[in-house]
Amino acid sequence: MAHAAVAAALSGVLLRRVDAAALGPVLSQGQSLGANDTLVSANGVFVLGFFAPRGGDQGRRYLGVMYARAAEQTVPWVANRDAPVSAASKYSATVTASGELQVLEGDRVAWRTNTSSSSSPSPVGGNVTLTLLDSGNLVLASGSGEGNALWQSFDHPADTFLPGMRIALDRRNGTVKRTLFTSWRSSVDPGAGDFTLGLDPLGSAQLYIWKNGSTTYWRSGQWANTSFVGVPWRSLSVHGFKLNVDQVQGEGLMYYTFSTYNATLYRSMLHPNGTETCYMLIDATGEWEAVWSQHNIPCQEYNTCGANAVCAGGENGQNSCTCLEGFKPRSAAGYGNGKWTHGCVRNASLTCEDDQFLEIPRLKLPNLATWVGTVKGKQQCRWWCLGNCSCGAYSYSIGTGCLTWGHELLDIYQFPYGGYEEGYDLSFKVHTYPKRFSKTKRWTAGVVIVVIVVVVALAACSFLLWKCRRRFKGEGIRSYYNARVVLQTQRSPCTKTDKLAHPAEKLGIGGTEQKRPSRFLSISEEAVRRYFVQGLLTLHVYVLSVRTYTYKTRSKRKQRKL
């Protein structure tokens, strides 16, 4: 009789497991899911069952949702991640009469949903069911349909963000509730790890990754309609990622949703090292392909260089920290040792009177921005910041609107040149222009002075030329006749009929032929001295006149000879 009773009991347990497996995606009240049982979603995309992590402790068992078509074990959600059951024990999952999903290790409750149906406990075959959907969501509902959900796994995520999930921040009713994603402890241990992802509790709509619960490790930057400021190369809106806001009297609900065209092929995972990676399933092979990863550059870790300093670095792992123009390292010793955690301070304090703006491009904008919704346009944003002494910087774009900051600019990262990593421009206040701009002003002033000197010199030369030409007009006739006398004196001994060569016309020259040329040279030297004093240009004109006259005289002489 005893053996018969045991056999009947075992057959009953087996029957319930078979019934559960046969029910496909639904587990009803009173039914249980054993070690070898699974729930399968309607289209066979996901399965729910117990598993041991691949490469991990094979003596532990976890209840989880897994991809049915992936070549390797891929678990986007784990129920009892911090309370595994022993593989040697009698473990199961069941929907209790009170409307809870529980993981049992023998008679001990290892994990539970902490929910109960609004109705009184139902007899076997009651109306509380557990359903695995093709989205990967595990829903515990009262009655039929998701509309009466008592609990769902999408509201209690593990390390994976699936299409259809929400990353939510609820500040209604004076409380703050957030949807948080927590990494695994390691690749073989599903327990809660060191890194957590969620929305900024202050309501900036930025995504944060925290380390050890409270230390900011990474932030996405502000949402700019289609992408995050800190992830400008990835247009997330193309993949159905968007921000939804439901404001109620200043306190409200905001959340990001992810609804791509082929939802079953995408997942975003927070790794144990704090890196977030988006994967796509290659349906033909069952392999996962990384679409993008964030963050994979050390410079993108939160506030690497401290306040008022810019971090610029590439994938080679080398960071470069520099103070903003008009700032200096807060700690000279730290700067010398390559430690920038103290950041930078201003060279000169702002006066709120003579302040100016300097602009730096291609940035992941600083943290703790204030959105000024009443301002439209970049110029208005500039004047708003300039007119407020508490405003230390501003940035304007169509996607973000007018963002302003105080005087501590935290977590500034400058994207490299090229590709889609354009980033955003930031204008920050300084009291006076830094040295780089002073040198530019001095160089500009030097150029202006040189130009002025050249113009004045050209004007003076033009004036002298005009004056010389005017003087030459008065002396032109005298020069002409003087030159004629000189020329006639030179040729008189050779011309019998030349009346100007008569002895009566005394020139103070001897009667011999040899002294006439010397007299000609004396007159020429006197002319040279006179016109040299007047200027080289006048001499040049004079010489040209003499040469022209000589040519005409010789031409006439030849004609007379003929």
C-alpha cells in the first residue's frame, strides 16, 4: 500500500508537470514547474525554466527566461538571482492560491513576487495565471489578459533591456520610484552585481550607470529628440527608442521605451564591468552580433578630469585632460602627477559686468544642466545667460533647447574629429580673454599698423610724384632750351651754315674744338646736380626729354645733309 501511495503521488506530480508543459505559455494556479519543465511562449521565442549558468556552479539552479533560438545560453531575466536553489534538492516554481509566483526548495520559499490577488483564494483551477509572452515578459494576472496584471517581470528587470520594456522614473504622489537594471555579479553568476542603470532621479531625463549603488560611473548626456548628447553617433529613435513624459502638476512620470520593428532580435545588456552593449540576433545562425557598446572609452567615465576640465581620448585607452581656457589646475601637485580629480579653477573671478563667452565644440555637454523653456533661439539663450550672474555657461540646439549651467562644469568629454561624433557646442563665461586670444588681438593690431604704414607711404610717394610733375611743367621749357644750347654747342664746329656757332655768341668757351665737349659736360653735370636735388623721378623725366630731343635733332641734320 505504501508503494502504491508513493507511485500515485509521483504520478500526480509528473502529471502536473506534463500538464504545465502541455499548456504552452500558461501556468495556472495550483500547477508547478519542476526541474525539467518549461513554459514556451506562443511563437516559441522564449522559454521559462530552471537552469545552471554555463561555466558556473552546476550545483545551483535559477528560474529564468531564456531565448529559445539562441545558439548559446542567453538569459535576459532571472527570478531568484540572489537566492539559488540546490540542484540536489526538490525544487519547483508554482502559482499559489493567494496569487503569488514562488520558487520552492522543498517546503522553503526561496523567492516570491510579494503579490496576492485581490480576490479570496481560489480552488484548484482558479483565475490567477502565469503567462510567458513572445516579448519575454512574464505576467502574473488575475483573470484573462494582461490588463489585470498583478505582477510582471518587465517591472523588475535583471540586466537586460528588451523591446517593450520601460526605463521609468515616477515622481508622483511625493515619492520617487525607478526602474533599475542591475548587472550580473560575473558572467557565470547571475547574482546582483556592482553596476546599476536607470533614469536620473532629479528628472534630467539622462540615463545613469551607478557603481555600488551610489557612485556615478557613466551618464548618457541630455536627450536631444533622436539621440543622447553623449551618444551622438547612434540615432536611437530609428530603433524605436523614445522619451515619454506624463506631467501632472509638476510631478509626473517619464520613461523610455524601446519598440523596434523586429523586437525579438534585439536586446541591450549591462555587463558585469559596467559596459552597456546592444545586440542583434542573427536568426539564421542563432549568434549574437554587437550593434554598439557604451562606454568603451576610458574618457567617458564620469568626471574623469574633474570640474572645469575637458577630457579627450581615443580607443587606445589614453586620456588627455586640459583645463578650459581661462582656468588653471586646482592642484599643481596633482597636475604634475597626472591626477586630475581636483579639476580646475578660474584664473580670474567673474564680475558680472565685463564677462565674455568662449566657445568649445564637439562636446558631451556637462552634467547638472538647467533647461530654460522660455527662451527661443541661440542668441536669446546667450543674452539670458549673460544677464544672469549665476549662469556660467550655456548651450543651444534644436534638440536640447536652451541649457544653462552654474560655475562648476562637470563631466566634459570632447569627441574626436570625423565620423558622426560631432557633439555639441558649449559657451562658457570668462572675465577676460585668455592669452591665446590676446596674442590673436596683438597679431591683428600688428597687421593693421603695417597696412596703415604702407598706405601712408604710398600716399606720400603719390604726393611727391604729383609735386615733381607740377614743378617739371614750369621748368620744362627752360630745360628744353638749355638742352638745345648744349647740343648746338657740341655740333657747331661741324656745321658751316649754323648761325648759332658764330663767335659773337660767346659761351665763355675757348675758340678751340677740344674745349667745346668739356663745356657740354659741365652743363650736363650742372643739370644732373639740379635735378638730383629735385628727385630721381624728375631726373629720369629730364633724361628722357634730352634723349628724345637728341633723336629729333639728328633726324633734322640728316635731312639737311640730304
